[in-house]
Amino acid sequence: MRDSEQAEIIETKLDEADKAAVVSDVRYSADEVFKRVRERIEHLS
């Protein structure tokens, strides 16, 4: 996968997360968000 394709996927996922956050009352700290991201990245490796 090219970097530009990977960047597009990431942008799409961030847009989806922004939309989900608007309609949800659940809030996560920055530490929790980055912990979850790291776990997903490690799982893909």
C-alpha cells in the first residue's frame, strides 16, 4: 500500500471518528485515545 493510500484511509477514519463523536456522549482522554491507537497498530504488525 502506498503512503498516499494509507494517508487517505487514515483521513477517512478520522472523519468517521469526528462524526461519531458529535452524536455520542462518550468522551475519552487523549491518553486513552492514543493507547487504543497504539494497540490497533501493534495488532496489525
